[in-house]
Amino acid sequence: YFQLVSLWGDVPLLENVKNEVGGEPRAPASEVYALILSDLEFAANNLPRKSEMASTMLGRAPRGAALALEGRVQLMRGEWEAARAAFQAVIDLGEYRLMEEYFDNFREETENNDESVFEVQFSENTAGSNWGSPGTADQTWRRQEYGWLDWNNVLINDRLLNEFEDGDPRKDESFYQICDTYNNGQNVVLPGSDQFPNSSEYACGVSDEVAADQPKHPARPSWRKYTNYHRSDSHPCCTSGINMNVMRYAEVLVGLAEAQIELGNITAAGSGSPSAVSLLNQVRQRPSVSMPDIATVYDMTSKQGALEALYHEYASEFAGEQVLIYPQVRRLDFWEDWAGDEASNIRRFLPIPQSEIDSNPAISASDQNPGY
């Protein structure tokens, strides 16, 4: 429901299974959010803490997941104090920490780590090579879609690539580029010959003879996240074994920073939580990243400068993780900058699919979202 209400606004609301035939009209977003928050309150009050869960319960949501999702929901509603309180409650559990190595959040070998707030477990039994498989199949096919040695269907926006600061290790750990190594350092990411038409040798010091038997990378950077190429040179179609990490502790810190910016606690602690600057610096300064103080890069003395820093961190930290969409739709002026659209052409919500209108007698073409 959070995804639906965030991206489509008013949506049909079903609290119980219906036994009769018929459609449901669009319910006001306020009613949808009320149901979401009621469910999350119940979950937070009844779920066990992560530290109380047995290893056999991997994949089940702990209390921290309910609180973190509540923070995400409250940010979307613009309820800054409620968002602050939810994210701070996750921190106060004392069960999560940033991993020292950023890429440990994307390896199969280091799944369910201390930074993981909620992740869907991969299973060979349910994923398989089947588009219709439920649940964990999403993560299975993500690797197939993202990987440059596979379909490479998810292209990277230039605006995203340009967002990274010079020397930010997160860029190298998010994307493969020409001359990177993979397969435990045994292979080199090589360009196609058409990318170097005037050279008798490939880039990266690899001769034509050596390169002849190796796959060639497209001209654009491609995703390193969600692949196992660091340890192999291929995957069986279409299983990677990598879990779907839905929410990381880093998002708790950045989300709390957003709430603190809105509450006016940019450079000093306030409202019972650390300052936005200190929270963003925690994320920027994990050992494997070690980027400079955010206040040396952005003007953190103004709300506008702080928001620019915030969205920079959202992009740099969570590239490709289906997290950035939420702050983008919260701030249409930010989305305009990324998309290159005129403000008058920006549409806050996605269109209702025609198939939904056709199949639901309680919805007609007149219910379509504005602009479509």
C-alpha cells in the first residue's frame, strides 16, 4: 500500500478479503496512510527484536523493520517529527550498525549483516527461471536485468553518474567501468573494438589475442550491485542467490537527517536526535568510504544547501536500490533537475493503467490522474 499510495495517490482500499463480485473505488490517500500506520504500529508492538530472532527466522521482519518503514512513510506524509521519532527508535534498539565495507551490503557472502534492517531471502525453491514466480523471484531477475554479462537492461542515468564526488568509492562499488577487474581479479572489463577503432590493442594493457576470448563491455558503465561478477565470470540464467535488501540502516540515518533538516536541526542536535550533518557524515565516513565532512562540500548553514546535500547522499549511497524514488517524488523541483523536464510537465503520480480501469467497475476514465 505504501508503494501504491506514494506512486498513484488515491487507490482502492481493501482491509479484508471480499467474497462478492464487484469493484472498489479509489479511497483518499489519507485513509490508505491510516491503514498503513495502524498496521505498522501493531507490527512494532508485536514483532520480536532482531537480536531475539533465531537463525531459522531469517527473512521475517523484526521490530526495527516496522519502525524504519514507519519513518519512510512519515517522510512521504511530511510528518517530520513522527519520522524523526520512528527512525530514532530504530537507532535506540542498538541492533544495527553500518558495515565497514560498503560492498558487503551487496554480496551473497555477507547477507543478513548488521546493517540489514529487512531483506527478502533468496530461495532456489521459489525463484527459478520463471517470470511468474512470486516473492524472491524479483531479486533473481534483478541480477539478470542489471548484469552487463547478462541482459544489461537497466541503463544508468547520466545525472546519477555525475552526482558522485570525485574519489567517492561508492561509485566504483556500484558500477563496472572499462578496465575494472572481476572474477576474483582474473578477468578485465574490456571495451568492444568499436570503442577504440584506432588502437591495435585493447585498453587496460590487454592484447587482442588475450581479449579475443573475453566478453566485451558496453560503452556505458553498468551495474556492479546485485551481481556476483566479483567472484565469477558468468551466472546460470537466472539465479544469483543474492537476497533482496529492502532497507538498510544507512537509510535510517539519511532519513533521520531529512527529518532533522525539516525540523531545523541541521548543524546542532535537537528534538532528541543528532544533527543532520552528523548523521550524513556517519554514512559518508564508514571506513571503506571515508568521504570528507559534508559541510566542506555543501553549504549546511541554509536549508536549501542542506537539502542539496541530502539528495546527493540519497543518490550516492542508494543508487539502484529503489530508495531514491521516494525523495524524488517528495520534491518535484529535485525531480525536475534530474529528469530535465519543464515544471509544467512534471506529473506527481503515475497513470492508472487502462487494464485497472477496464477491470474495476467502480473506476472510470474520469478517475485518471491529472496529466494523462
